[in-house]
Amino acid sequence: MATPVLAAVPALQPEVVAAPAPVIAPVPVPVQVESDEKKSVTFGLRMSLKKRAETAVLRTAGYEGGYTSMTALVEGALEREIERLAIEFNNGEPFPRNNGGFRQGRPLGS
């Protein structure tokens, strides 16, 4: 009787499994809280705009939604405009904090 021929059976190799990549948690960036301290600022306004703003404060001070001071009016207007700019130009996200200086003098091209 003939001896059965054994087919070549590949040797079993242990399966190599790559170790999972280490999970690296993002490093939290410290949030720098802006101070709400009031500071005087100086900038030029057209006189007609200044007079209109003063009149708006005087005429609305006693009403809900009105402003009791020029500071409150300017702060409210700036908050709304900065929000609009962030929506239009920064996907609705607040702009990153400016840690440097800010230009002074006339704007370029004026």
C-alpha cells in the first residue's frame, strides 16, 4: 500500500498585531480672561455722528432697551458689530485674542 502524500501545509505563523497607538489627550490651552476693567480710550468721530449718538442716549435713557450713557451705547454697538464680523469672517467663532500691539495712526491707503 502506498504511503499517503502529505500536502505542504504552511507553518502557522503567529499573527503580528500592531500595538494600538497611544492616546494623547490634547493639552488644554489656558484661557486668558479679559479684564472687564474700564479704561478710557481716545479716537476721533465725525461730529454729526457724535451728536446723533448723544441725542439717542438722551431720548432713550428712560426706556427698556435704551442707553443711559455714551459708554453703554458704544459698548453695545461694538459688541453687536464684533459678533457680526465673527459670523461673517470667522465662521461664527470669536476672533483669537490679540496679544500684540494695535496699529496707531491713519489706516493704510487713507
